[in-house]
Amino acid sequence: MELRGTKINFLGDSITEGYGASSIDRVYWKLLADNDGVIARGYGIGGTRIARQRVPSPEPRWDLNFPGRVGDMDPDADVIVVFGGTNDYGHGDAPLGRMTDRTEDTFYGALHCLYQKLLARYPEAEIVIMTPIHYAMEHQNVNGLGVRNVGCLGDYVRIIREVAAYYALPVLDLYTLSGIQPAEEGLMYRYTVDGLHPNDDGHARIYRLLRNFLIAL
């Protein structure tokens, strides 16, 4: 793929919004714009999840789930990059569900709804999925609401890959490839500000991986 002049919409959460970076210019998608000539449009909203929640969140903006925001993005994109799922694990209450689900009320079903909506709105675009990166507290298996999860973060990553494969969508597996593992003390503040959100160096790693991934498509 030729990057220069390519219009890319980035649908995401607080990482895409830029939390943790020293400025918006250091966020992974803005690096693509500044270094590679991409026409990059960021649609990151902190705290948001892919699945619809059963109980309203203490922060209403967290409930702006990914499928419901597809229609808010510019319609002329050549590429859509989806980067989410961490908050579904971290402070979501939707069950994982099953591969056969087709509603936004489970994680499986919400992914199906999201990918179907993207394919319908952007039939000529390349849709790229990025998995969550590691989270320092992921192995506690207790989410931000103090509720024991039905799965670990790795389960959410596995489901993202499984549903993307069903639609034959390319996946950049940051959980496996990013080199960001903040559970290790020496890596936490090397690449993140808090064990989750990438700092400038973390965003630079995501940028390089995504850039090479896109070029190879």
C-alpha cells in the first residue's frame, strides 16, 4: 500500500485519543500523518468499549461503543484502523458471548456488528484490526469495577482475532508483537505512563509496526 495521500480513519479509545503521549503530535496515527503523508483522522474516545454495556457507566462517554460510532467517521476513507478491546476487559460488564452472537450486547456479537457496519459503510476500504497491547494488571483477572472477569485480556485478544478471521480482515497483533509488556518493571515506564497507556516511545513502536503492516498490504 502506498501511504502518501491515503485517507485513514482511526477508531479507538484513549490510546487513539492520545492519552499518555506528551502531545498529539507523538500519537501513533499522527506520526503516520507527519512522517508518511497519510491523511489521518483520529476518532479516539477515552474509556470507550466495543460492546454495549448492561449498566450505564459513571462516565456517559464510556458508553459510546464502537459500533455506534461508525457513522460518525468521515465516509471517504481508504483505510479504517480499529484499535480497542482493552476497556471491555478493564471496566466492561458485557459477557464474552459466543461466535454465533450478532448483537452489541456481548463482546463476540459487538465485534460482528462493528465489522459488518464497517464493511457496509466502507465497501472499497481496507479494514485493519489492531489487538490491545498488554496491561500491567491483566493477570489479576479483576476489572476496573472490582468484578471478576469471565476471561483474561488474552481471551479478548483471541476473540478479536477469531471474528476478524471470519471476515478475512487483516490483524496487527500488538499483544504478541509490540514488545510492550508493562507487567515487567523494566518495561512499564520505558513504554507506558501507567502500565497501560503508551508514552511517546510506546506510540513510536506502535507507529513503526503499523506503518510496516500497512505498506505490506
